[in-house]
Amino acid sequence: MSMSDLAAVAKAMVADGKGILAADESGATIGKRFAALDIESTEENRRLYRTTLLGTPGIEEVVSGVILYDETIRQKADDGSTIPEFLIGKGILPGIKVDTGSKPLPLCPGEQVTEGLDGLRERIAEYVAMGAKFAKWRAVIVIDEANGLPSDTAIRCNAHALARYGALCQEGGLVPIIEPEVLMDGDNDIDTCYDVTLRTQRRVFWELAQLRIELGGMILKPNMVVSGKKCATQASPEEVAEKTLRCLYHSVPPAVPGIAFLSVGQPADVATLHLDLMNKLGPHPWQLTFSYGRALQDEALRTWRGAPDNVAEAQKVFTHRAALAGAARSATYDPSLESGDLALVAATATQD
Ligand code: 13P
């Protein structure tokens, strides 16, 4: 794939009114989410769950791409097509998580580095042959002020790995989603999150430049700038929107076509409101959209609960959530829509 083809895919990933569904939970993560709802985590149950989401009628109106896990990209939809074929048939771009998870960073207690570079060139070729158009690699940065974290070592190692991965993707024909996630689990305030996110993103873009990444052929997937979950003072949605934007304006070159946020475990309505507020403050140099996992899926998973009889209701709930995210992507969300008529909300987002 040429650089202009990569740029076309990147643009399509953040097309007007659309965002990305992250459905790439590892076997361990989906296992935990299933266990919490007493759903047995068998390969077939994971297939049934993922095909329930992906088979939801009309999601292509607001979902440009889906990030898949290695197991899922090899599975089939009920009609016998492979999952990538099924998605492409709906006009949705298939993507693939290619990192192999985060491991303790040696000599840096409490910090992690994401692995998966060994053999990545060959895995990328295999995924491209299966129909994948983009990839994802998630780096995690921990804030722990009492222990002086994050260290520069952790930020540099993770940024370098992201750039090595990004270069391999562009060489092999996949658009890399570059995901440096600053975790929000601590008791730090929003300003500490701002400082760490800015430091991280600046280092990431320095490494991307060193490794000759074509910025037009990538998507950034950052955290929003928020207060730590255990912080006594929680920033208002307006402050989150303003500080997240300020951080992006000071670190992300305008040549990047799009920024697709993760939800980082924020409640779905909160993640949706934050995205909407940022888009209402636009236009911006980049498209601002979602690449949510939990904020799109949680309610649908609770509704499905592994029962075939619940598929239609789970799809209805998922449609509603996706339509709300689509509205936030178009700056037309309002919290009152949360309890609105599902079909009406979906139709509104469809017209955007
Ligand atoms: P959440 O939206 O659930 O944070 O996850 C998205 C994701 O892809 C994490 O890597």
C-alpha cells in the first residue's frame, strides 16, 4: 500500500460522523468481563458476542472501523464469511491489535512496557492477507506521584516501541493507531494528568519523527486529560475538554488526520459528553472522534449475557450507544438523548 493509500484509509477511519469500535479485548480481559456476568468464556461464546455487536444493523452509519483481536480476525460470521470479509461487506474497515500486552519494565518498579515487536513484520503480512487495513498498539503510562512516576525511562521506551511498531505497519500496508494511554487510576489531579500526557505525547511525536513515520497515514489514540479516579476533586466536563484540547494543540502536529480517544473506563455518558464538548469547541486541525471499548460495549454486554434470546435487545442497546457516540463526534450530543427514543437517536446520527 502506498503512502497515499494509507492516508486514504486513515481519513476513512475518522470520516465525518464516524468513529472506531475497539473490540480487541485479549482472551484474559474478555474472560474477566464475561466472568463478572457469569458468561462462560469459550471461543464460541466470544464469537457469538463479537458477531452480535458487528452484526448490529446500521452500525456502519457511525462505525468506520473495528479493532479485532487475533482470535476474532480468524473467526467466521454466521453467514460463513470471515469476520474481515463480513465487515468489509458492510463498509467497515477491519483493524487488528498487534501488541502482545504490557510487561514489567525491567529496573523500573511499577512501570510497564508494551511488547510484540519480534516477528511483527511477518504478522503484519499475515493480517494484511486476511483483510486488515489498520492496526493498534497500546502503551500504558502509570502516574504515581509518591514514587516519582512516570519515569522518563518508561515514557521513552514506550514511545520508541510505538514508533517501531508504527514504522513496521506503514511499511507493511497498515495504518497504525498510535495509542499512548496515561492511566487514570491514581489520586492525581487533572493538572498532573495534563503534564504527564503532554510529556508523553511530545516524546511519542519525537520518536515518530525519528523513525520516519508519515503523519498523514496514522491515527493518534490518546487518553483524555482527566482527574485521577481517586482524586477528591474531579474536574468538570468543561475543564476536561479545555485541558485535553490544550494538551493536543501543544503536542500533535496538524498533519495527523485524526485523534480517536479511548474511554479509559470513564462511564459511557461521561466519555460521550467529553468528546461532544471538544467537538463543540471546533473546528480543529484534526478530526476528533472515538475509539471506545467499554463506553460502547458495556451496556450491550450486560444486556446480551450470553443468551441467544437477548441478541436483538443487545443490538438495540448497542445501536443507541453507538448513535450517541456518533452524535458526540458530530457535536450534536445532548445528555437528554441518553434516555431518548433509540430509533430516533439512531436516525438523527445517521443523517449527520
Ligand atoms: P476503552 O475505551 O475501554 O478504554 O478501551 C479502548 C481500547 O482500545 C483500549 O486499548
